[in-house]
Amino acid sequence: MRRTGAKGYPSGKAEEGFEPLATVLDQVLHALKLETRFAAAEATERWADAVGAETGGPEALERTHCVGVRDGELLVEVQGATWMGHLAVLRQGILERMNRELSPEKRIRAIRLVPKRSKEEIKR
């Protein structure tokens, strides 16, 4: 009869060629980049709060759409040149307000504003 350790493996070690489930799950979760996706979702939520507070109303939210976060940069589509200019002026204040609410590892380093594409442009 073989003696098994606490995890059911001989001497408490994984059998040759097998890794503990926790190690495999960590690798899978890392590969899926879920932390990055969660950070992007949280930053998107913070955008709504920060923009509403900085602009004084919901109209800016109707003219913007957060696309996502890449390398710490929040990408926001903006409808109309007037709103693009207005948000460009307020961008730093919005960024600071967002980062106050985000944990250090989820903070945004920049906000990139891009023109919102029309449905016709998307079809091309």
C-alpha cells in the first residue's frame, strides 16, 4: 500500500507530469486576461460617474461610448466635434476623478478620445 500525503499524492507531491489544479487554474485565468477585463469594466463604470460630475449633466454620456482599456489607456468614442473639444479640455479632471475611485492596480494613465464612427463607416 502506498502512503499518500494531504492532497492524495504520494508524499504530498503531485504525480510526475501532473500539476496541482490551483496552478492550472491560475494559468488559465491569466491567459484569459480576466483581471484586465474586470479593470476595463470598472473604468467604464467610473467614466459615467466622472463625466457626469465634470460636465454637470447626462448629455455627455449620451455623446460618448467607452470602448475599452488597453495598456492603461481608456478609449472613448465621442460624437461630434464640439463634444470632442469640450471633453478634451476636461480630460485631466475626468482622469483624476476616475483614478480616485479606482484601486492602484486598476488606475488609468490616459484617456484617448476618438470620433464616434457612423453606422455607414462601420459597414465599409
